[in-house]
Amino acid sequence: MKHGIPTETREVRIIGARCANQETLHDYVARKLNFPDYYGKNLSALADCLSEICVPTKITIAINEYDIDPGMQAYVIRFVQTCAREALVNENLSLSIEHL
């Protein structure tokens, strides 16, 4: 820890199969990333909270496309795209995708 700021990277693993719908996905992510209570549980709010991460954080999204409900597949793609965009602009955030 340097000047009260953690220097170690926080690692967060998000497992896609645990997310049956948009609400459970956002609840799960909010818990894993310690988002504030006012988190809006949508992709815009996700982008806002990811942009505010100020400690080094590596997010791994573990996905098996066969475990994702067909009705959620398009949303999961947009979710991953949102995370990827924020990882490009926030130097404290990195993203990896793991195919299970």
C-alpha cells in the first residue's frame, strides 16, 4: 500500500452461468465489484461504475455460451462490450474473457 492506495491488483471473476436474466446479472456484478447501493442495474450504470474504479482491478468474465439462456445472449454480448470499452479508457481496469 502506497499513500493509502492499494498497489495490488484486485481480481474479480464473473461467471456467466450464474446470471439467468438482466436483474440477476447486475445484482451479481454489483456484489462482486462492490458497486454502491445506488447502482442503476443497467448497462449505462455499469459503464459509469466501471469508469469510477480507481484501484487496479482485473475482471475475468468466464462464459460458456451453452449455459447462457438464449434470451440473454444478446444482452450478455452488450454487457461484455460495455466492460471492454471501459477497460480501454480506465487505466485501473483490465478485462479478460475465459471460455469454459
